[in-house]
Amino acid sequence: MLVSMKEMLNEAYKQHYAVGQFNINNLEWVATVLKTAKENRSPAILGVSGGTIKHMLGFNTIYAIVKNAMDYLDIDVPIALQLDHGQSYESCFEAIKAGFSSVMFDGSHLPFEENLEITKRIVDYAHKRGVSVEAELGTIAGSEDGIVNSQVIYADPNHCLKLVKETDVDCLAAALGSTHGLYKGKAKLGFNEMQHISNLINIPLVLHGGTGICDEDMLHAIRLGTAKINVNTENMYTWCVTVGHLFAQQKEHDINDPRKVINQGLKPVAEKISERMRLFGSINRY
């Protein structure tokens, strides 16, 4: 069954490991993440971006695919279905109404007080229905689904504390140097700021832009209270490279089944997801 992120992240936070959010793109991608989670006895979060909502024909279709895939595959580890970077109260409401077990409201582009007020409304609506909520403060650089930020703006610790206290949000994505997409050079995370904010708020932190962050820095972030790490770009890139090689190495008439192409590209993606689960410490937790 789908569960909220609250329990799985609180457990990870207490035990000093992290749960991976792996964004989905189609039916086969859903199956790959679910199978990998089951094989590794790991909790997992299926992330759904704004672009995916359109690509997979809406919240209701996505929920139905995930729910039926879980039934078909007999999934018996905790799985959350999360709206990633919801841009409004309305989008979060629609996701919850469709059956999503978690939503992220990204009000980081808004004035703080407006972000606070909308987050509060979403948490109130979501918690009454057993749905968890992730909030964001500061600016994560890079590009995701057409949203482009040219620079990192670190989250304000005082704003973090106020938002957590006044909204009762379940986890917080505090921008501290990570970037969406591929990094140019080594990622530079603000660990001192991360520790300060973690000590202030005492709830799980979320690290966006996991692609390109070295293993040592991810483990450091986990030790400082990061209990959820988002990984997307490296999986999409791996799939595209694999399929590109497949077409380059075979004659055109030998490739005539889209199902085989899609699944061939997902084999190394499953391996990467397993590697991340192992690094995050979420394997054999259930």
C-alpha cells in the first residue's frame, strides 16, 4: 500500500540513513523502481514532476498505474507517491484528491510570508487525510521541468525554524548548495549551515539534486539529518545513453519492439537505484 513519507523519513532520521526519491517517467519506470525496492527490502519514494503529470496524462492516471503496479508486483515495502515541486495549493490539492500519499509544495520563489501561509494551508488539508508534506526554502540552482534558477540562495535558518514551527511540515528541503541537473565541477554543500538548521528544526532534511554529489558528501549530509535524497538526472541520463548505444550498435531493422528498447535502457537504471539505496543505507530496513 502507498504510505505517507512521515513514518519512513522519521525512522530514517532516527537511524541515520536516507530514503531515495526516484522520479518516474512511464509505466516501465514505475515497475523498475518498485521491483528494485522490493528486491532490496528498501522503502522508496516515487517522485512525480510537473512535466510527468502531463506526460502520463494526469494525477488520476499516475495514481492508477502506481496502485495497480504495486498490486500486480505484490509490493510489500513502504512506497510513497509524491508530487515533486508542486507550484500551487491547487496542484497539491489535486494530487491528494487523486490518491497521492505525499506532496511537496515549492513556494521558495514566493515571499517568505506567502510561502508560509500556503504551506500551512496545504499541511492542514494533507494531514487530515494522512498525507505528508515537504516544503522548500532558499533557491536550488539549475533547471527542472523548465524552472530555471541561475544561482544558489541558502535557506535562512530563522525562516526554516519559523516555517517548521508554524506549519508542522514533515520534512524540509533547505537549499544549501545543491543543484538540479548535472553539476559543472564538484558540488559544494554548506555543511556548517546544514548542521545549524538541522539542530534548529529537528525534523528530516531533504537533499535535492543528488546527481553528481560525491558519496562522501552524501554520507556527511545523512549524518547531519538528511533523511531524503532526490535522484533523477543520473537515471534519465543513463537510460538515454544506454538506448543511444543500443541503436548505434544494431541495424535499424533489428530494432522493432519499443517495449524491449524501453526495458533495455532501464536495466542499468535499476542497478544505479540499487547502488543509491545501498549508499543511503536503506537496504534491508523492511
